[in-house]
Amino acid sequence: MAQNPKSIPFFITQNRVFLSLLIIVLFFGFSFTKISIHSSGFEELQTTSFDVGAIPIAEITIPIDVVFAGYNEDYIDLTMMNNGLRTSVYYLGVDYIWNEDNQVYDSLLDLDITLEFNFHFTTDNYETELDSFIDSHSWNSNTSALNATQLNLQESTGERQSIFYEQEGRAIDGEAVEQYLESNRGFISADPSYSIYFLNQSRFDTTDHSFEHWFEIDEVDPDSNATTDWWRLEWDNDLNPDVEFPYPCWGYQNRIFFADPYCHQWYTKWTDIWWNPDIVEGEFDYINVDLDTYLAGDTPGTPDFITHLNTYLIDYLNDIVSDVGGRGDGLLYNQRDVSSQVLFINDEAAHGYSEEDLQWIYHEEIMEDAFEYVVPQEVANITFDDTWVELSEITDLEQIVDDSKLGVAELGSYPWYRADWTYLDGVSIFYGFEAIRDSYFNTSKGDTTFTSWILLLQNVSMVAWAYGEYREFTGLGGSGNVVCYKDLNRYYATDGTTPRSGVTTLLVHELGHVLGFAHAEITNDAVEGTGGFMRDVMSYYSEGTAYFSVFLKDSLYRTSSQVVYNRNKPAIDGYRENPLHNITILAQIDQTITEGVTALQSMNYLEAFLAFRQLYELTANLEEITPTVTSPTGINLSVIVLLLPIGTFFIIQKNRRNRRQ
Ligand SMILES: [Zn+2]
């Protein structure tokens, strides 16, 4: 089990070239470096070594239209933007296999994504109409704001605190604005592209910030239909009631992402404090203060104002593009039949809730819908099965749970230790269950099997070592196997009977990791968080959705199309060089490759994947003619080794991207 190496992108800022034409090159270069990646916190689990001698690199170029609506064109310094924007995202080992002999991952393919920016300014008329639309799709309301002092106190003392207070202002319907922008682009796009809008609705705000504005997104748990009004884990308690989720930016399934940096929000301030103890003061201002606060001392139009404005926007944009267009995660090979099996392990004897009482916590049809979007039928047939067992009747599972109990001696400095509570070592349970997986699941069903264990226990926390201490988490996944755990108290409102949140979104999220997805906040959960504002089940912030965004779906097929092409390329190259090759077969192969490249160029990543995947069939029989060439075979998804569970169980990356000076 190891950290997903794809979650460690390297960023290289280059001089950018303006090209309105989309160019996607399947360029294969070579790299001769041996790279070791170590992540802190889980050294024993997550030391990932790559042996990357002479591995191919796939290069992809992605156009991004940046649209300013409500900004004075004279104040946007495009030269500064061009110099400051991140234009390259490099992913090591988007495909790799475990080398048993050397105990390293052999990289098979790196991915180098080039981002090309085009800038646009909307007209006054467009902005007037947008304002008018927003006037009629917004209302006065209250939301949550972060009490940074209290959160810092909790961080330093370990004592739970009340970390939110109320913020008054204007709530804008975020979903309506997305639809409006989709129908009213406000610029001529060099289609296809991703569009990133910078909006400015600061007209709603008062100078003392007592009245702010934000985008409001429905956060409803799909199992309980209850509105999400709690923040996760350590804050899901009476100290933090009625939590609200303001959004400063937003994107879903339209290849549009809009941001209003003047908005009120609290999430990236929370990530800044909770996930990043050593942040450099002033370096990440865009996640700490809104733009009007940032510009407060400057007179519009002065050199300082322009420098500050553009610096802020560049940082903001750099964060967004890596989550939206610069993704290289997700991985599919040649699977056609995928089986997802869930085992619910109930402990009615301990908490009194029967299987029948708990049926509401899981909705198979939501799982089907979520995966139908991201892995449609034409890619693979996914079937879902679930089984319920009683923990007290299954002695080997019960034994593993009992053996995983951590006492006060092992927990040592765990700040929230309670004598009346049970603490389980999540890693020990994960490996314990995984070892007997075949006894509880039909692992030969389909050509890939995902297995999920849902433990239904009460007054129990699963903990793991992270950030130099034990922390709670709710899910753990790797090798196609997932263990989900959420204390039973969190399923219900305080009355113990009103459903609050089920397990469907948790399961979709964990299975998303099994597909190879990193979190929506892909770059670095600790430093940059705007990706968390996208509507995606892989987001940490978005609590209500069970669905995937277009940005992750694109990434899945963009990356996978390169992977399947690269997997088949040696056989094709060998065949081409063989004087005995059949011209008709070779023409068929070349036609298929052309179809794939054409689809990539028009950003039809799913079609590109389907085209390149046909190469598996076309190369399957080449071996008979060219015995010196080994035909590649599809490999099981179980080689996608991940440890990116949700909860506070996450990974600090030592390899930070190079930041612009
Ligand atoms: Zn996760």
C-alpha cells in the first residue's frame, strides 16, 4: 500500500506561448533519473520509490480561456500574468507496476501537461446583464465564517473548540450562475477549452465586511435528504452547530469554473491552519483574505494596486488550473466488467440498530448514477452487490476488530482520548480484512473487483498515525479494497432516530480513489484548496454530492487514453519494424491511432480512450507473426495502489511545487 504517486505533481513555470490552436502531441521522450518520493507521517507505509530509467512521456496541451467579468482591463497586466502563470504540470508514473524483485514501482509513463492561456474581457453590457441575473438569483442570508483564533488554539492545544461564527451577507445561487455562464459565454472561445471566469460581485459588500457575498450550493446528503450543517470529524459536535458552506468559486459538469475572489469563504483558511503548520506569512494571501481586503491600502490604478491585484489573481488562477485543467489522475486499462461489492458489518448487539433500521444509509442507485457518469456502459459494465452480516456472528472479523483496539498506552499523546471510548487501529483492520477478502467477496466476479467493508460500530473511532499524532478518519483504501468507518452516532441527528448522513457518498469517494482519482484539491491539500470548491465527490469541502465533475472525468480518460496507447505501443512498433507485417492490419492500427489523436485534439477524452483501447484487440494476435515482441496485456486495477482516504487521514507531501517568486 502506498501513496498515489500521481498526487505529487511537479510544476515548472515556463515562458508561455500564445497559441489559439489546440495541439496535442504524443511525444515520447526519455527520462533517466531514479526518483524516490517519501511522504511524512506514514513512512512505514508510504515510501514510494520509482525506478524510472528511460520511460516514455506523454505530452498533452490544454487550452484555458480566462474570462474577466467586472474587471478594469487597464488593471489586468497580461505580461505579468504570462510570466507568473503555471503552464506546465508534470506527473510522474501515471502508469506503473510493482516490481517485486526490486521492491520499487516501475514507472511506465509520465505525463506532461502544458496549459495554454487565452485572456478575454467581457463587455459593459454583458456585465450589466450578469449583475441583473445575479440580482434575481440571490437573497440576503447568513453563513458561517471561520474563527481563526479558535482554530489555531485547537491546533496548538488539541482541545476541541467552537471555530465558526455567523456572517451576514448576500447568498447567490451558484448553480444558476453556472447555467447562465454556460448559455452566455461573453467571449469568443477557441473551442474546445476550459473556461475560467473571474467575476466581481463586490458591489454587495460593505467596506467593514459586516455584509459580504458568496455562492450558495445545496448541500443535501443523498441518503437522508438532510441538509448538511456540520463540518467534518473533530468539529462534528455540539460546539459547532448549523455550519454553512459558502463558495467563492464553483464548477461542475460544464467545463466552466467561475471564481469571485471578492467573495466571503472560510474553507481555504481552514486548510491553511489545519493542514499547513508552516505556511509563510503573506505568501498565500489569496487563501487567507478576499481580494477587497487584500487591496484595501491601495489606490486603484497605482503601480502598487496593479502589482497586488495581478499577484493575487495569478496565485488564485494557478491554484484553480491545476485542479481543473491540469489533472493527470484516474486510471483505466482494458476492464470491461467491473464488480463493486459492499459488505456491511453491523453490530446490533452493541448499538441496537438492526439491518432494517439501517437500510436507509446506502443507495445503490446513487452509486450506479455516479459511476454511470464517470464510467459509462460503453467503457465498462459495473455491477453492484451488497451483503449484510452481524459482527457477533462472524468470529474472524470480530477477532480482527478486537485485536485492533488501541489502549491508552499505545495512543500516548492522542489529545482526545476518552476512557469510555474505543479506538481501533485503522491500518491493522485494513490489512486484517484484506487478508481474508476471498472469504467474504466473490473476487473472481468481473475482470476487476472493488471490495468495500462498512463497519457499523458505535462509540468507536478509527485512528491512524498522521501529522506526528493519531488522528481520526473515516475511510481507508488501497489495492481495490476499501474499509469505511464512521461512528454510528454520526449517521443520526442527536435524537438518535432522525437520519442525518449515510454512507453512499463515502463509498463513491473511496471507490473514486480506486479508479485512481486524487482529491478535487489535487495540488496539495495543505496549501491550495480551491479545487475543493468544485462540485465533486472527491472534494473535501463539498459534503453533499455523490457525483463526479467533468474535470475528473476528463482527467480519467485523458490520462487513461495515454496509458493504453503506451501499453500497446511496443507491440505496434515491433510489428511495424517486422518485414513480415501485414499492411492491412497495420493500416487498421494506424487508423485507430488517428481516431484517438483526433478525439484528443477536440478534447473528447472518452472517445480518445475508447479508440486507443481498441489497440488491445488489434495487438492481441501480433505476437504470432512477430514472436520477438511481447504483446501487452490488460492489468488488473488492483495495481492502482492508493492510500488517500477521506477524513483527516491524508498525506503531507514533502515535495512541494516550486513557487513563483
Ligand atoms: Zn479521499
